[in-house]
Amino acid sequence: MWETYLQPTSLAETLDLLQNYKASARVIAGGTDILVELQRGVKPTQTLIDITAVQDLKYIRYKPGWLSVGALTTHNDILRSLDCQRYALPLVQACAEVGAPQIRTRATIAGNLITASPANDTITPLMALNAEVVLVSSAGERCISLYDFYLGVRRTRLEPDELLREIRIPALSSNQRSLFLKLGLRQAQAIAVINLAFVLTFEQDIVSEARITLGCLAPTIVHAKTAEAYLKGKQLEDEICREAGSLAIQDVSPIGDVRATAEYRRATLAALVTQGLQRLASNQDVEHWTNDPTTRVSLETAPSSDLHERHPLHESIETTINGASYRLTNAHQKTLLNTLREDAGLTGTKEGCAEGECGACTVWLNGQAVMSCLVPAAQAHQSTITTIEGLAQGEQLHPLQQAFIDQAAVQCGFCIPGMLMAGAKLLDEHPHPTMEQIQVALSGNICRCTGYRKILNAMLSAGGQA
């Protein structure tokens, strides 16, 4: 899919590479969007510039009035952040809806913004929050509002020699209420039919300012300006909420596609705006979303903020797989999935979709459960990997493997390696998971035989809940 793989270790080195290569190279971090695009022949490139070793780009910082989010901040980082819960709640809610846990361990917020699809879940809340992006090149730095950043479907103002270095978010204040809503065709791994975000400012019970942003309805995210203007000076009574929902329809000409017709989107938009405003009136969502973030499922037991020091990547990829050292010399142009199977000879990891949709290729990379089909093999350099072959301890099966046998949870077996790797990582994170936590952990894994009940029973059994 690509010929040259470059891995700078500093921002200055990255900007020099961007200056030299410009449009002939693409920047990669989590890879959850770009590798899917390359698989499909979208924006093909011969050169990838991997910025994951630029440790200075991974941070969430709060200072009075502002949150700053670095380019390597993942969706899991946002979900774990107490500052984001307090000052950017709709972004947290959106991150919980993105893909599946194995996607959220790696996918960056900056990458989501740059992909520039009107269906991307994080753009809508960030626009409602009046976020800005900081773009940097060898020539200097500029800051631009997210509203002005987008030119159309998958088109932004980012120049070929620029890097999106930071996202800046005005912090929510105590007199503001916010919410993100998403309608998808399933509860996980779903592209939105509609998504929307609210940020309302109150003077006592009266709305003094309203921002309502709408996704999946136009080439870019749009504001429901008519509804926003109507809400000013009003209390969120049921009749007011319903009228604002009806008025929001005037602000869009919905698209029709494979997920929904334009007519369905129009009718649903009114209902969703009404429902969102009613929830904001009661303000009950805040309590649910300000609980201890460690109770949530991340499938990540080595905090991604602890980036390990890497030696430069040269001709070979040096990595540790299931406790054994490997030197892989012909894998720079491959995904981690293909390298494990073809170069390391570890065929337990399966390819189901090659697009991060089915979870059959789930492995652990530095303590994170990841879709190995969406990881460039070069990102495994100086890393530690566990595959299904390394889950057992010698002849002693992992407790979850034994539970799958005891509960007859193995059917055709194709999805089982990914199920086990996701499930075992959940048990590392939450030794006694609830059914809700199990369902979240396995939400990125599809069973081709549709036999989920016994798989869930095995998870409960291994966690001591059955």
C-alpha cells in the first residue's frame, strides 16, 4: 500500500519531512482512518510519515478557561480525563460512541478532525464547543476556528506542509449545559445516521445563548441557527423544546444515503433536538458522565500517555511477540496483521474484514487491545505484542480460554481469537466485569455464527459472575 515509511522523533523533524514531501506523503498516527482509506484506494500515497514517536504531541492540559489537546491524544485519553469530563462533556460523550474499544485505544481526535467526514463523531461536539485548531509548519503557526477549518466533504484548510498540532477548547462554565447525541444503526461500530451536540448557556433558568450543531445532514457540520435564535430568552419547557426541534428542520436540507433517506433524517432530527433539549432541562446526564472514569472499559492496561522510548526505525523491525524477540526485515510496507501471519508465522490472529470492523485480528500492543489490520507493522518496532498464541501460560490455559471450553462458546472458531484477546484484556482491566462492561468490551467483535449468548456466559464465568 506504501513504499516508504518514515518515523520522526521530534516535531522539528516532522515539519522538515512535511516541507520536503508535501502532498506526496501522508501523516499517520492511530491509522484507523488512513489504513482503511489506503485499503480502498482513497488518497493513495507512496510515503507515510508516522508521528507516534513525537512524544511532545500527546497531552491534555487545562488552564483557566481552556483545554488544550495534543495531536496524539486518543479517544481513550479523552474518556479517562477528569478535566474533559468537567469542561468538555459532549466531547467525552462522543468519544464513547466512536467505533469500538480497540479503535478508541489508537484513534486520535486530530485524525478524526482531519478526515473531515460530516459523519465523524467528534467534529460535531467540538464545533458546538467553539473549538480551534493550531496548524504548524516550518514557516510558522496559525490558529483557525473549527467552523472555518472545513471547506466541504473531506476537505479542510490544512496545507500539505502543515501538521494539526493542537486542538483548543473553551472550557465549559458552571452556567452551561451540554450534550452529545448519536443515532446509528447499531450501538457500536456504527457510522452515524445523525449526530448532534448542544451547548446552552443559562441565566438562572433562562437560555441566554444556544449552540446546536448537526452532523450527517450536509457536506459539513452545520448550526441549527433558527432553533438557536428561538431558544434565547426562553425556559426549556416541553412545548419550547418541541418547537425548537421543529425549527431545526429549517436549517438543513438532509442528504439521503445507504443509512437513511432524507425524509427519515428530517423527521428524526426534530425528535432528537426535542429529546436533547428535554434532557438538558432535567440536567440528569451530568451525574452519569462525571462518575469515576476508571469504571469504564478501555481495553488498555498500560496507559497510552506513558509512551516508551524508541530506538530509531531502520531496516528491520525489532519487537517482542509472546515473550520472544523478533527481527522482521521485510515488513515495513505491511500491516501488523499480515506481518504476524506471514513473517512471524503466528496464524492464530485472523483476517475477517481488514478494515477494523470485525475484531477477529485483535492483539495486544503495549498493553492495548488493537485491531492489528489497522496498525502499520513498523509501529510495533521496540514494542511488546501478545497474540492468541501467547495467551496461555505454557500448558495452562488462560481462565477465559477454559471458560470458553466449559461454556461451549467456541463454534466455527474464526472469531474466537479476537473474542478471547478482547475479553482477556477486559479481565485484566476489570477482573469482575458486569454484563454491561462485557458487552462494551466485545462490541468490536463480530461472531460469524451469531452465538453471542454462550460467549457472554463464558465471560461472566471467567469473571466470577456466574
